[in-house]
Amino acid sequence: FSAEIIILEQPISVCVPPNHKVTLRVEAIGTGPLKYQWFDKHQNEVVGGTEPELNLTLQKSGYYCCRVSDLYYQCQITEWVKMIVLDVEGVSHLWRGDPYIVIHPISQKVKLGEAFTLECTALGKPTPTYQWYRNGQPLREQTSEILEIKHASTDHAGSYLCAVSNILEEVWCEAAEIEVALPDELLTPTLFATDKVALLIGNLNYNHHPGLMAPTMDVHELANGLQQLGFRVVSLLDLTLQEMQAAIEKFLQLLDRGVYAIFYYAGHGYEHSGRNYLVAIDAPRPYRTENCVCVQRVMHSMQERKAQLNVILLDTCRKWYKQKGPPSEISPLAPLGNTVYGYATSEDAEAFEVQDGGKSTGIFTKYLNKHISEPQKVTHVLEQVSEDLGKDVLVRGRQVVEIRHTLSEPRALTDPVRTSGHTMELRRRDACWKKANVLPGRKFINFQDGAVQVELSFSALFSNVLVVFGTVRNTNALAQECTLLLDSEPKMQDIFSSCGRLEEMDSLLVCSGKPPDCTLRLCCLQRLQGSLVIKVRLQYSHPETKKQLTQMKEVDIGRPLIASCKLNQLRLVDRKQQSCVHTVGHASSLSWSHHLLRPYTRKAENKLLSSVKPTSMSNNKPEENDESDFTM
């Protein structure tokens, strides 16, 4: 008597990249020893396929099954399994078989009554299953890679997503927006971004090279302009090499498919063997390429993140700097048609900044800010900048804008943002972005058992510059002639303390209203190792004894702004730091708004030809003998 053969475990279908190793497995029970024979789609015996497991290195797609037999000539055939091989690259050798989407659906604008299809394809072991959604609702019987609508109606318009899953994980494709137009409407694709992010870096105080003036105003005004266009902006001043690299890494984490990305730099720079290099504030003299950030490497990393639009804007010199050693080795960019370079100047030329009446700006960024909000293709905006700069008598024959791009679509920085269908990605980007931009809330500190109250409010002019405003309120007869002083622990460096920069910094805060009693400017927050403590010192006189009394209290505000991103976690920065404390007398020359969390910015206009004050112009090349100013 022999028992029937029962197959307990069937082999599973898979979808894998070429040359991927796959093991097909069958498990069966029966009487006596069982024999196994694997067959291919032509029903030919697979050589060596006589075991319960069949190891394959797949080169192309195919079908396989296994015959299980016993000594009594009984047999059972497994189900046919499909081995799909997709010719894709970039799959990690550590991939374990969870769904990996290689084809995302594409947004479309279709005519009413016409057909359209959406495709979502993924690798997986086992082969993934699919479920399509429209506007968050599952679509019945739409459970294959291809979603096909034969006759589009207005009901078919909306945001489409596909959930892809197997026993290991569930993932979601990118959203595809379907617009259904009337037959006589022009089928012009609507270009949009799923998000807009920008990293702006300005270096002005160099340890071993001449300082610059323009990056402060340039970064601040460009940040304001981009924020009005819907960009999430992180703006940073005075970064070391390690800090620049860490900031760029955090910036890259914000990028994803469909995102518009801008990287802007103002400061010293140079060109070597066709590569552009950005000089960190701690770059030695002389320096080498390893002491600087390679622009082309930044663009390569941006493109690896599959962003929809990658823009790099450089307000820096491109003088050729000959040095020993090979240039940075970088793979060529993929032909994705999404990169734009906007150079402030041409090869082996200088980029100039103008100083006029205590205000500074780079010539390139001056005109960039003028045109940045125009609803034109981004390359057309840069062409307008180039034309205006070419008419400027200060730099005619000295500086000319250079534009390089591979844009295959007329994408503009003013394109709308559509976040439907991108909830998970958007939440992740929001969390990362907010870490660099969240301000502490208002604080109220009571002195003399509540007789005197000090209000602390906060403003961020840059993502690593925090301004603390202190105001004495509710003073009664128990305390007179109150004087407020603010300090911090640890003490933070003030990069604006030098002559000229202090006035420029104050100009960013000019607006109407009563001034605070004290301000504290805290810079270089990226170097903060732990929590930041604000020390509030109140000096007052007793109404009867006239004795001068002092009380001090501390307020822990955590790690504000960019400090929360811990850019210094790779290497601690050992730098002497100082706080800058302004008393009532200094602050009284300014006018202030009651909305201290959103400081008003006064635009730094250059009165190049009409100003009665001398106007000077300098370049931003790091060699000292090239920093000579001249008067126009």
C-alpha cells in the first residue's frame, strides 16, 4: 500500500534583476523516498535539477515546475512558477526580496473619452501583488501592474497610487496626477513639484583668507525670495569643511522623486581641472582640493536622489588654481535632463561683490534676487540675470554669467507644489526640515516674586543664527531703574561683531514698534554640543534704600534651529566662542515690530551710481593679493 504524494510547499514566483541568484523549493510527503525533477517552460528537464531545491542564476525570464514521484510510479506536479527578470540597475547586493519599485506611474493630462494607462512595476521575492488607489480609495479589480482606463471621464481625474506588497513588506509608488480635459482643450502638461527645498550657504569670516561682506545680505534676501515661492529653505553662514559636508548630507535627505532642489553658495571658490571648489572657512593656506567642497560631487549626489529639478547657483570666483594631484574623481551625470548650473562668472574669472553705504551684495546675486520670482523656465531667469549683469558698468568686461543645463522640460521655480499621494515622504521631509527651523516659544521669567516679569522672544535670520529679545514688563514700585542683560551658556561666537557687519545685521531687523530692552545674538549654532541656556540678569534699585540689586535666572531652550540636526556629530569643533550683548542704549537706535518672531527685512539696494558714499568692489577669490578694492 502506498500513500498519495502530497505537496506541502509550492515553489514561488519571483521578479528579480539580471544575474540574481534564486532558490526554488518544493516540499512533499509520500511513501518511501521521493524523487524530484525540475522542468523549464519547454518541458525540458533542467540539468542537475533532481533535488527539492533548485538554485538558479537568472539571466532571462522563464517558467519552472517540479515533478515529485515515488517508487510506485505515483507523481505530482507542482504549480508552474514564473521567473521574471527585469533589466534594471542600482539594486543593492544586500537586497533581500522586499518590493523594490522600478517603474512608477506618470502623471498625464488626457482628453475626455480617451484611454489612458498607468504602470507600476516592482521587483520582489516572492513576486509582489498590486492594488491601485484613486484619491485614497481602493479600485476594485485593479490588482495588476497595469491600470487601464478605456474611456476617461471626469470621475477618473485625481491622484493615483499603487500599493505593492509581498510577505516581507508593503511599499507605495509615487503619485500620478490624472487631469481629464475637454476635447477642445489644449493638452499642455502641467508641471509641478512634489516639494521644493533649498540649501543656502554663505561663508564670510575666513580663518586664513580675506573676509567677505556680501554673503550675509545675499543669503538672507535669496532665502526670503525662495520662501515666497514655496521653498523650504535652510540658510547657513560660516561653515567649516566638516559642517559644509554635514549640511549637504542633511540637505540630500530632503530630496526625493518630484522634488525641486536648489543649492546656493556665496563665498570664496576656485576652479581646477574643470571642477569647481567651494572654500570652507577653515581651509588652510595654501589649500588643496581635499580642503574644499567639490561642486560637481554635490550635483552628482543630488541627481542620485532622483529629484525632478536640480539647480546649483554659485556666487564665487572661478580663477584657475593650479595644484599638484588629480582632480576629484566623479562619475558622469545620468542623462535625466534635470540639471542647471548658474555661475556668477565665467572660467578663470572673478566674481565681485559691491559695498555701498554699509550694505553689501554680490553682483550676480543682486540680479538673481531681482528675477528669482518670475514665472519663467529657470534657465530663462538666469538669462535675464546675465543680461542685467552685462549692462552693469561696474563689472562690464570683468564678469559675465555662465549657464549650463540639461533641462528637457520648461520647469520654473514658480511651478506649484502638489503633495497629494506623497503623505509619507512629505512627513519625513517636514520632520527633517522643521528640525533646522523650529524656534523656541516665548518665555516669561518672574523676578521679585512676580513684581517684575521679563519676556524672552526669538527670531531666526538664518538657520544657524538666533536672536534673543528681552523685554522688561509689569514693573511696579518694588523695583525701579531696571536694566536687563542677556548671556548664554555656552557662549556662542558672534560672526557680525566686526565693523560694518554689525550695522548690516541690524539693518535686517529694522521695522516699527517699541525696541526690546536687550538683544542677544547667537551665531554658529551648528557647533552647539548640548542644550543652550539663556542667562537673564536683571539689575534694579530698591525704591527706599536705593541699593542696587541683581538677580539672575536661567532658561534652557534646548538645541534650537540647525543645532538639532547635530552637524558636529562627526567631529567636534574646538573654537573659542564669544557672546555679543547689546544693552538698551545700543538697541534704542533701532525700531522694532511687535511680531518679533518674524523680523521685517529691509532690502539692501545698491546705489552704485547715485550714492554720495564711496562704493567699493572686491572679488571673492581666496588669495590675498587678489582682494584689492577699487573705488568707482
